[in-house]
Amino acid sequence: MTAAAFYSGIEPFDNFEDTFNPAFYRPLPPDWLVAVCDIQASTAGIEEGKYKEINMVGASAIIAVLNALPGLEIPYVFGGDGASFAIPPDAAEPVAAALLGTREMAASVFGLVLRAGIVPVADVRAAGFDVTVARYRLSEKVTIAMFDGGGLARAEGIIKDPAKEQQYDVRNRITAPHAPDFAGLECRWNPLKTSNGQIVTLMARARQGDGKAVYRELFHAIRAICGAQRDYHPVRQNALRLAFRPRSLRREAGVQTYGEGFLRRALYGTRVWLQNALGAALFRFHLKAGAMDGNKYRQDLILNTDFQKFDDTLRMILDCTPAQTSELLQYLDQQHKKGTLFYGTHVEQEALITCLVFNREDKHLHFIDGARGGYGAAAKAMKAQMKRSS
């Protein structure tokens, strides 16, 4: 099987509950690699109010890697303050160059430090972990990856280890620098307001025993408490509002004009404002402009949002009533006390959305996170539980 055929050859599933079915997962080929990046001191960055910039850097890393591998479909996951990828060996240098370029952009544009490394899956397996991958279909032309086996968390731990960080740093994989390509990255929506009262960011990790059974039971409990997917989905058409204030558009402009002069930045901002004005008209009056169908785009946007996913940890962004949030937190606390899982949550009234637009007709993916820290704050709470139990 060729590198190009491995991930694309995995049959996708359509029901999110099948995330917890081992039959849909395939182990990475033995010569593959795990690339991981995350913002150093992201918790402090969130506390300083840089949560939008942190989200933007994580999404920038993904689009830079995808643009560096044209024609190759690879599994990856957005984690709020970073991202993880599974890649074939011949992709190591372009991926390393893309991540190094993103690191330099993050420091220059946002004052953030992006840690990035590449770990052979053989090293992960030697440590007693694995990386298995499944594909979940969001819509006809868009799928996202699910990861299991503990290997992504292990690889992240390796690149964060001061004794090993330099050994696995992306610089070691590069023979010649390449400028990163961030084409397709957009951040043009205002924060999404809750429809039910609260946006809940949830992270949960099985503690012991049959992890899939723990996650399946948790997912059933979420459905019982919060209703069907359409009830807790955090993106609704009536909540989608394009941004027009320069301050709201400056993060995208900063990434896309990285290394450019003032005039280029000003022209980019003007162009985005005009595109948003056209988009707002298409959405409001249900119009079409070429391949862009305003009504279909918003419908597809809702479908193509990664609000529930799995990468050794169940991650969900839920729109809940306060009563549902209270009941869910009580259930999670009970399960934690029983010793079945660790969890972290963050409750807000808004969610943030960052977009990868491959084409506006039918292929675009949208990353979502809770406002004011979302996954970063939930991860901090979950790690505190894990530390107390160790």
C-alpha cells in the first residue's frame, strides 16, 4: 500500500458513536511519523487574553502542513493550542519546514512560541503506546481523523520533555528552508453566541479498563442529558455573523501578510472586508455568485464543523442549557470519583470558529473552540485531576 493510499483507503463511518468501535481503526504503517505542535505556555497566553491568537496559530500549522503536501491526504487533529499529524516518511521534510515556518510566524506576528517536533511511530510503540486512525465523515467530501492508542499523547509528551525536545525538533529534518503557505486559512466570523444558554467545552480521557466502553457510556449520557446532535450543536445558521471590524479581521491578515509591508497588509484587509460584504449579501438574500451558493455554504459549514472528535481524548463543544450543564457536570464528577475517567470543562457564552477553505463550493472545514480558552482551559483542569491521582 502506498503512502497516499493508507489514510484515503480507510473506510469512513457516518455515525459518531462508531468512534468508539475498534473495528474502524487501522494502525499506522511502521515507518510513519507523528508530527506534533503546541503553543508553549498556552495557559499563560489564555490568561493574558491571547486565546484567539492561540487558536489561529494552531489552525495555521494545519493549513501550512496540508499546503506543503499537495495531493496527499493525511490524518490530523486540531487541539485548540496546537495540532497533531500522522505522516509518511517522505513527507517529513516538507512538514518540518511548514511547522518551522509557522513557528517563526507565530513569534513574529503574535509573540507566541510554537513547540514542534516529529516522532517516529516506532519510538511511540517502543514506549508501549500505539497510533491507530479512523475516518469520520462529516459530509460528502469532508472527513476528519480520529486517533486512538495513546500514541499522540505520548508524542506530545516527548516533544515537551526538556531532555528530548531538541532530539525531535523539526529543525533536525530540514535541509533547506521553505516559506510556509497559509492560503485557505480564514477567520471571518464573529464569535458564535449560545442558543441554549451556555457553550460547554468538554475533554474526557478514560482512566483504566476498557476505554471504548467508558467513552461509549459517556457519549450515551451526553445524549441523554443534552438531546440529539442537532440540539447541542454549537453552530446555528441564525448565529453566523460575518465580522467587519478591522480588529476582528487582523489575525487572519497578520498570518496571510506575514513578512509583507504595510501596504500589502492594508490591501489585504480591504479585500477581506469587501469579500465579507459580498458574502453577507449572498447569505441574507440566498444568492449565488459563480460556484458560491450562500445558502448551501452555511448549511455545509454546520456539517463540516469539528465540534465532536477523538484523539486519545474525547473532545466536544456543546451548546447546553444551564440545567443541562449542571447535570452533565454532576455526571462527570460521579464518573471521576468512580475512577473511570479524568475530565476538564470550560463554560462560556460564545464559541470561536476558524476555517480552512479548500474551495467555497463543497470542501471547507471549520475548527471550533470555546471562547476565552476553551480546550486550553479544559485541558488544564483535566491535567490537574491526573496530577492529583498520580
